[in-house]
Amino acid sequence: MPKFSEAIAPSQAFLYGEHAVLYGSPALAMSVDVKTRARVTEVEDRIIEIRSDRFPEGLRWRYDEEQPEENPLLPLAYGLRDLMKRYEFNKGLIVEISSDVPVNSGMASSASVSAAISAAFLSLVGESPEKYLLLDIVYEFERRIHGRASKTGPACAVLGGLVWIEWRDGNMEVSRIDSKDDLSIVISCSGLLSETKKLVSMVSKRYNEIRDVMDRIMHAISALTVEGRKAIEKRDLVRAGELMNINHGLLSAIGVSNYVLDEIVWTMRRLGAYGAKLSGAGGGGCVIGLSENPEVLAKNLSASYPSFAAKVSLEGVRVIR
Ligand SMILES: Nc1ncnc2c1ncn2[C@@H]1O[C@H](COP(=O)(O)OP(=O)(O)O)[C@@H](O)[C@H]1O
Ligand SMILES: C[C@@](O)(CCOP(=O)(O)O)CC(=O)O
């Protein structure tokens, strides 16, 4: 039996502060109990092969003989190649990914996958890194995939729970707040792709063009994120929902919402949500909402959009074999 290891990692919902977190604001996100599983198997051939149920074309790369062809899985292969060098692993790997996380949906599928494969690889080579070291490794993957990125997705995938991102002296610091498992949200999917890299650069262009205006919006998002944290910690869902509504309005203002996302947000509100907003990069992807009864809201929304209730995952990435 070839040597292998397997790990499982949760995904993310942005409660407050996406985009603005790239401009110095804090962010609050929830690790979501919708997960990615990755198995990493050692092989003698010097290859990196990635198979994924979401990317049926896969990738196979003889890493010291050929240049790999363009492929959406390439950033993962490059990230693995770096890890293999760092841990002096001179063989090959077959990586099998199966994920319940919708791709390009604002749920940080990229970070969830990167955390599962990094943790599985490290276990294969007999390492059990401290969580914050693993977080830095996953953040490197994230930067390969997106270019400019915050640590929010990696923190949700690695640490689990509610994660707080803030800037101190020019560095992004990550901490876990709260440790109760009683938070659930509703997630509704637009079916439209949310292309993180494209949206981040669109916002950056706008920021450079009308900086005074954009700075004020980012500042308002920063303030509401701080208030949002207080409301979430107190489990004051009414106030937390109200702040989500404000956050969604400001995300619309910076240009990352659209007709479909706004329609889902309004449908959630009409069906009784305390508040709703797009989650992640926007332009498509998912909308999240807070409600007294997320199961019932998700069921009612399902008539119009694929929707489900999702619980906070207190557990971050975990090696399972
Ligand atoms: N199930 C998966 N299998 C393999 N790679 C994945 C999977 N999910 C995400 N990825 C990687 O992450 C990229 C998508 O990341 P991104 O555009 O940020 O979407 P998201 O907002 O869902 O993170 C994919 O192009 C791929 O490299
Ligand atoms: C726009 C941004 O704030 C969130 C992107 O989230 P996602 O890739 O859509 O899950 C970028 C980031 O935080 O890395």
C-alpha cells in the first residue's frame, strides 16, 4: 500500500469587511462547516498529479522535466512544488481532492483546498506544524492563486471558529474570537461566478481613480466591522443583521454587487432575515443572511435559489489519516 495522508478543512463566510480588509480595515469571518477533503499519496515517479471532482480535466506535471501548461490547478501544483523543496521531498505526489465547497463563490474554496492539501502533505512527511505556521503556508498558496489577498480565507480554513483580521504596524494579524458553536447563517448561491482576482483589481483601479471617495467608504466599512464584532459576540442578531445590510450597501457602492446579488439580498430580507449581504469578492457567488431560524429561511429561499443553513465549524483543518 503506497504511503498516503488525508486532511479535511472548512470554508469561509465573510461576516463583515471583505475588500476593505485589503485597505487596512479589520474583517470578521466565520469558518463554515462545508468542507474539502484531500488525500496526498507518495509515488516514485517525480510527478505532481492533481485530481479533483470539481476540475475533471485534472493536472499532471513531470516537475523536473517539463514546463506545465496553463491550467486552473497550476497554482496548487506550484505551491506543492515549493513545499516539496522546503521539506526535501524528492519523490512524486498524487493529490485527490473532493470538495463540498462551491468554487468561485466567495466561500474561499481556494483556501479550503490549500489547507487540506498542505496539512495532508505535511503529515505525509512526518511534520505536525504549529497552526500559525500552517496558516502562513496556506497564505502563500492563496497569494499564488489570487495575487493580492488577505489572510481571512486561510484563517477560516486553518483555525476554524470566528476569525478576526486586523492590521498592526503594516502587518495583518489573525486571531480567533469567541468559541461558541451556536452561530448559523443562511447561504444562498447566485450561480454566477465570483472571480476574486478580477474583482480585487477592479476595486483597486477605482480606489486609485477616486481615492477620497473610496477611502471614506472603506473607513465606514471598518467602523461597521468593529460594531459587527461586538454584536456577533453578544449574539445580538438584530444589530448584527442591520450592520450586514449596511455592509452590503457599501459593497454595492464600491461596485462589487449586481442585480442578482441584490435580488437575493432583498428576497432574504423579505423572508424575514435580520440582515443579508454578499460574501467574499462579489460579482457573483453567495449571499449570506442572519435569521432566528436559518433552516426555515433556507427552505423558503430554496424555491428561488439553491440555499442552505450552515453552522460555524469550530474545528479548523484536521489530519484524518
Ligand atoms: N475543489 C477544488 N479542486 C481543486 N482546486 C480548487 C477547488 N476549489 C478551488 N480550487 C482552486 O481555487 C481556485 C478558485 O479560487 P477563487 O477564484 O478564489 O474562488 P473562491 O472564491 O471559491 O476561493 C481554483 O481555480 C483552483 O485553483
Ligand atoms: C475580496 C477579498 O476581501 C475576499 C475574497 O474572498 P473569496 O475569494 O471570494 O472567497 C479578498 C481577500 O480578503 O483576500
